[in-house]
Amino acid sequence: MKIKSEDLLKLHIPRWEEFPAFELYIDQVIAFINESMVIFQNGEEPLITASMINNYVKNGVIDPPVKKKYNRNHLAKLVVICMGKRMLSIADLNESIAAMSRIFEVSEGYNTLCNEVEYEILSAAKPYEYPAKRVVDAESKEIAVMRALASAVARLLLFDRIIGQRRRLSNIASRMLENKK
């Protein structure tokens, strides 16, 4: 099946260097993530809210802000959470982030995960041009976790797109049938 959603094939997750160079207040964090990660939004539900961020802090998933300001480390972890929260528990996401942190600096691990997710989308859509990376071939357990997370995120995005297209076609067909009556 060919994937026709060009926006998905052109997916670009903001890299570490693209994060604001200055610290942000919570409303700025929310705006940044909701704008730059809109492709991960499911329906009308916001991708991230202040109460979600506060819960992540309270549960130790992200560090508390310093003087109510969030830095690039916070943004990276929140983006990873937003990518994976529909399919993994927060505890599992926290463990995935911890696994990446064991072998990478936050910036390097985050950018590597973004590259893996984008590659997985292309691999699913164009397997001859972008051969699949096998989890079992990963150099370490931590990279296997990262690759598996990237694959799961990519597959969920593809699933959402296919189901969304199917719903739209079904709605069009229903309207056409109603108009014939």
C-alpha cells in the first residue's frame, strides 16, 4: 500500500538545536509542543496541557522547572512523552527515556530518536529506498529500546492516517447514498 499523505512522509520532529535557546514558561512550552507536534495529536484532545506537565513533574518523569521555567531537557522529554503516550504508560516512557540517558547525552539521544522515528515512517512507506532497521541488530539493549519505541510511534502515526482516510471515505460514501434517496 502506498502512503499518499505527503505531510506524514515529510514529518520533521524539531531537533534539539531547533528548541528555543532560552527557557520557557509553561504556557510557552505548551504552545511550542502543540504547534510543532500537531501531527501527533489525536482528535480534538490537546497533545499537552499544564496539568499533564505538572503530573509528569509530580511523578518524577521530568525534573521540576527552575523558577517556573523549562529548558531544552524538559522540552526533549516532553516531546518524547507526546510521541509515545498513546501506546505506552508513563512508567514505560520514563524507562525508555532512562535507557536512552544511560548511553547518550540528552541532546544526542533525543536527536537520534527523532531520526529513528522519521526513518521508520519512510521505511514503512518506501521499504526499497529505506530498508527496515531491525531491533535485534541494535548495538545495545538501550538502542534496541529506542528503535522499538521509534517503530511503535511510526506505526501508530501510519495507523492513524489510514484509519482517518478510511473514515473520510466512509463519510463521503454515506453522504452520497443519502443524496441519492
